[in-house]
Amino acid sequence: MKNIFIVIIVLVFSSCSDDFLNRNPKGNLTAETFFENEEHAVWATNAIYANFRSWEYCGLPYLGATDIVSDDADKGSTENDGPYLKEVDDFQFDATNQTFSTIWRGHYQTISRANIAINRIPDINMPDALKERLIGEAKFLRAFNYFRMVQWFGDVPLVLTQLTDDQYFTTKRNTRTEIYAQIEKDLTDAIAALPEKSKYKAEDLGRATKGAAKGILAKLYMLDKKYDKALTLCEEIISSGEYSLMPNYNQIFTQAGENGPESIFEIGSVALQASIVGSGATPFNMVQGVRGVPNLGWGFNRPSDDLIANYEPGDPRRQATIIYVGEVLPDGSTIVQDNPEILDERFNQKAWVGKHPGLQDNGPGNIRLLRYADIILLAAEAANELGNATKALEYVNMTRKRARGTNTFILKDLTITNKDALRTAIRRERRSELAMEQHRWFDLQRWGIQNEVMTKVGKPFVANKHELFPLPQTEIDLGGGSLSQNPGY
């Protein structure tokens, strides 16, 4: 899964016969001839994963809609670079901001690929076990995308088949309840069809697993405040023996830590030579990469002052999350000040990669989307909401213990039993553990405290408006009124 290719073989024909133009090119694969065998089914499924590495999916707009919009990060880079992201950072955006049209396009393109695989693979004559697994992967990936979309935009069109032109231009929004139900169904089907991580061969590491499907379903239940169901799924993952916390927090996001014991779902990427750039790389590293170091990056998504203040004294996770000018990088190089106009310049270390072949956008770093620590802290949160402080403390202290390592003077075990106070402590721990991993905005939304937190850090958040993003104006216009806009836009 480090390098997914979809190979289409095109034969060049040359003939002087009279009926040449009437012949079907035998080497061409078309929509009508593609889904014929097992190999085609695998390619179609791989194509869904491949879209996770596209600019529309994981580039700057995605970071704007997750980290930069939150209190975890500022826009970064130079003052005049990426003005549309500055609008997002300052809550001065409207429906024409390209952030929203880009993530909308990237996620619906991925959903479209999943729909094609789900609808066409069942007709292929191939081994049933592989067929069921591939369909399960596609359903998981579709659910993953709808889960993001419903959090960003609220009611969105629920598309489960290939649309005709007329259907595309007349599509309407489905309710969140309908979207939740489809996500739950897709993930339940995926749980039944997918193997555990340990059952995959080495070359398939990174594909969707039973644990990943359970993890996203647990997140859906947390969003829907079904804490008992969420806790059950989290504890199934914890007790499965498939995952464990890596001993050293600062090793999780190195390339040596990719697909490690803590990884539940991550998208693979690889840097290739310049002549074949684009086959397996991602812009995710580039846009957050260190400015001033040749070939590494643009310096967007700058960790915020407020994030830094969140860490408890001595918490080593701060050092593992933030790179400062003058700091020695993991490969031994040193950051120099790129722009003297930028005060206290710093970068997201979790997206850092060393020098690599090809151009900046040939990023080789995997994108971590779900890891074991996330599930442990969800279990702690759910247990506390259910009134089980003992269990909640057991789980939240697992991540604190790993973070402090052998230093017994920092990050003492929590002993709080008051439900409200423990809730606050778990939320702080969650932020410290998962900072700059694109979870914070979704957490604030789930907790219903976006207005409170954004106002505290000085952002002009408007209640009953900014909880959701606007539907892209391009989509509103194309629909000719079939799509309604979110309140306030």
C-alpha cells in the first residue's frame, strides 16, 4: 500500500485493412470492460485509497478545515501567502472560499470511486473471500468520507451510486440522521467483512481493517452521544491484542514508526524519483514542511501559542509535536530563520520528513488518520460520561504513562473523580496527545464548545453559523437551487 498503481494498458494498432476503424481496440479498458476479473476489483479498490493522497483531499484546504480553523494552529508561512487560509483562520470566510470547494470535491471524488467499487465488484467472478473483503474496504472508505463531510457541512447529499448528469444537477441534501444511518450500515458491513490487522500480508499493510471500522464507528457513536455503544467498541479494540502504544511518543511520526503497533488506519506514501513523481507521493508533508530547508516545504499550519500553553510543564509531547527555528531535526540538520519578518517561527513536527527524491510535493510521509491512543482516550471519555470514573482514569492514565516514560516527576496519574473536572482533564489530555493531527476542530464540535473556545482565543466566531462550514457556492450554483445553504452564509 506504499505505492498504489492503477495500470491501464493501451495497445497501438496499425493496419491497412478496410475494417480497422470498426474494430474495438482489444487492449483498451473502458467502463464497460473494466470490471471483468479479480485484478480489476483490486485496482478499483486501490483507486479509492489513492485519492486520499490528492491535493483536493490532503493538501492545504484540508489543513485549513481541520487544524488552522481551530485553536491548535495558525495559518503559518508568510503574511501574504495563502490568503484564503487567512480568511479561514480569522473566520472571515464565505461560501466562495476555495477551502470548502476543494475538500468537497476531494471527498466526493473519493466517495464516487468507492461507489463504483461497491456497485460493480459483486458481479465479478472471483473468490468470495477476496470479493467480500474488497467490498468491505470500499464501504469503510465511503463511510470514513461521509463521516468527515457530515461534521464539516451538516446535511449533505447522500450519493450511493453513479449519477447521471440530470441526477447530479438536481441532487438535494440528506439529513444528518440519514447520513449517520448510512455510515453505521457501511461500517457494520465492513466490520463483518474485514480481517484484523495481523491477518494481512506485509504487502497489504495499510488496508482497512476490522479495528479501523470499529474505531470510526465508535467515533460516530461518540458524535451521536451513544456513549455505551462507543465504549463497547473501544474496549473491543483495546482487548483485541492487535494494537499497543509505542514506547516512545517521539517515534510515532517518524518514517520508522509507519504502520507501527499504534497504527489503526493510515495512508501510505512514498517518494519516488523525479521522472515518476506523483505515483505514490502526497502534498501533505510539503505544505507543512520546514521553510528554508531546500526541498522540504512551505511552512503552513503553524502550531499556535494557545496549543503551546495547553501542555503541562515538562510534557515531552510538546517537543515531539513542534519544531522551532534553531532546533536540530531528526536527520541531524538544523533549521535556520527563513524570513526575519516571522517572529517565533515554528512548524508541525508530526508532518516532518527528511530530504527525499523528487520535488517538494513528492512527500514520502504516511498520513496517520486513526491511532490507538485516540481510541484509548475515547474510551476514557465515554466511561466518564457513563459515570465510571475508575475506568475513565485507567484509560486516560495509559497515555500519560507512555508520555512521561521513566520521568516520574511529570504527568502524574490523574486521580480526579468528579465527573465535570475529569471531563475537562480528559479533554486537555486528548489535545496534548493528538495535537496537530487534524482532530481538534471535530472534537470541539462534538463537545459543543466551538463558540467558547474560539472566542477565548480572540477569533470572531459567530454562534449558530460557524459551527458548520458553508456549502461551496460553486455547488449551489450548479444545482440551480436544489442545494440549500447553511444558516448565516
